[in-house]
Amino acid sequence: MSSTIETVQPVIQLKGAAESKDISYGAIREKIPAHCFERSALKSFAYLFRDIVYASVLVWLALQIDYLPSPFLRAGAWILYGFFQGCVGTGMWIIGHECGHGSFSQYPRLNDFVGWAVHSLLMVPFHSWKITHARHHRYHGHIDKDTVFVPPTESEAKEQKPSLYTKFIELVEETPLYHAVTLLGHQLFGWQLYMLFNVSAGNKSLPPKGTDGVQKFRNSHLDPLGSLFTGQQAHLIAFSDLGLLIVGGTLYYLSTFMGSWKIALLYAVPYFWVHHWLVAITYLHHTHPDVPHYDENAWTFVKGALGTVDRRFGFIGRHFFHEIIDYHVIHHLFPKIPFYHAEEATNAIVPFLGDKYRIEEGSFLKSLATTFTTCKVVTDPDSEGVLHWKLSGANEKKQK
């Protein structure tokens, strides 16, 4: 497969001394300074407190917008508020993400409480997400068992029964309008579809549920007795749902005297910004023309973890998003390393990994658009059990 695609910035693969056979989990871990694994509740709370201050100041400023003399100034101010509050909210989401991995502090109960509180505030069912996200980390790159952005194979695409809808899609799927509409839907509603229906998960990503045939139709992260969770986890899912009910009820109460439109501007607009960033970040970390998937026989944890891509996102990525975009490979290898040690840990392993480490320094948003229109289906497993992207449209001809 060609490693250079004109419309997608190729990853930079650094040359190093380690051979593939030498790259084991233990060998990688030995390269990382021991203090990178140290977790500080005080430092984590400091970052969380900073984000809460940012969010509070932005809300206070937003409540002054009605005093602006011009409707154009008010509209512009609300747009700026929604964007920046979305950036701050994304940072808070990432703090909750740290809690889910146990990298917020060395105290599991504190991690769970803070994660539940922060994620509930953002209308995220913390424990539900935490459980399925752990499976994603455990099986990343596995074509059947991964839980996030698992692409269909050529065989699966061919097995889809033709209909008027699929025939129509075949006619328009390479048009700019179709790409724009589907990408917009992907960014606005991708998270909600994953939460409600477990979309994009692998065919064998569900936990064993016995022979209860009803369960396979209940793939919601909100269902304590659904197919995504074991019976022992039901109370955690219910507790996550309680957090959403508390926040949802609070928002409704506030809307009764502030007005629904004011709550929509203060909360709903940043909410969609947060989940736009969440979907974009997750998608681009795990989707690139050069990054393969593996079948049951070829997959290993290290192969899957190294099948992620670090990207650069400038000041917003480093300050507001706590560098989750910039240093994700190390996170997949060692998720308990706190984000504030991720850069040092990454720099320690890059020379050893050599061309097994992938980083892309091109435009993040341009990559989102071009990758979305390029990477749609993977080939069936080759003789070594590797599934490569079958590039779509014009890029398919370039690949050949």
C-alpha cells in the first residue's frame, strides 16, 4: 500500500534502531523514566480547578452579552462564547477521561467520584463510557473486538443487500455535498449514536451475556441490563444514569426562569462543540490510510497500541485539550501515565520505536475532512492477517 496520499498528510515515521521483533511491551516500558508513572491528585485537581475557573468566567461574561448595544455584537459574542466554552468543556472531559483510566490520582474511589461528577456535568455516563472505553484500549486495532471506529471489510460491504437507498448512495457518495452533509452529521451526532446504539463497534466487542437473545437488541450505554455490560456492572450504569438525570433536571429547572433559549446558548451549544472535538480527536487518532487493522491471529496489544497517530494542534491542543491530541500513542501503551507526563514519556520511546511511531504534523481539520472521505472500507485480511484501507474515489486509483 502506498504510504503517500496526496489529499491526506502522510504520517512521519521516525527511523530508529529497534527491530520489530525487539519491540515488546516490557522493552518499551523500560525506556520511560519511572517518575512518568507517578500520579499527583494535587496537580490533577489544579488543572481541573483551572478549567472550572475558565468555565465560570465564560458563563459570567456570557450573562453580560444582553447588555451589548448591537444584535450583531450579541450574535458574535455568543458564537465566541460557544466555541471557547466548548474548548474548556473538552478539557474537562479529558480530565474525566484521566479519571476513567486511573491516571488522575492513585486513589480509585477518588478517581471514580471526580470522573462521575465531571462527566455527568457534560452529560456523559461516566461508568458506562469507562467500561466500554477500557475494551477499546484492550483491543484497539482488532477488527472484531475493538469498540471504536471499526471499519467494515470489503466482504461485509459486498454482503450488504442492495436497496434503493444504497443505490442512491452509490450515485452521490463522491460528491462534495454528500461529503459535507455526512461529515457534519458525523461530528454533531457521532457521540450520541455511539452512546445510544454502540455504532462503529466491532462484531465481537460485546461481553458474554449467556443465551438471552433479547440483549443483542439493547446496545445502549444507558441501559444497565443491556448487552454492553455484565450483571455485576448494572449498578454502575444506573449510577451513571443518575448523574445525567441530576444535571438534566438542573438544566430544566434553570430554564424555567432563565428561558430555554438562554440555556441552549449557555449549555447546548458548547455541548455540541465538546462532542465535535471528542469525535474528531478519537477518529483521527485511530484512522489514517497508513494505519492497518488486524484479525484475530495477527493482532497483539502492542501492534494495536502502536496503530495510533500523534497529531499536532497548536496552543488550543496543548493548553485547553491537555495535549491529548499531541501524545496519544503513549496513552494507548500506558494509559495510567498522566497527561502532564505524556510528552516526556513520548520523547523517551520515540528513538526506540523508530518507524513504528507515527506522528502527523499537517492540518488537523484538513485531515479530518480528507480522511473521512478517503478511509471507508478495509480490505479482507491478507496472508499475514493484516487489513489495509481500500482507499475510495480518486485516491483508490492513486493507490493502485
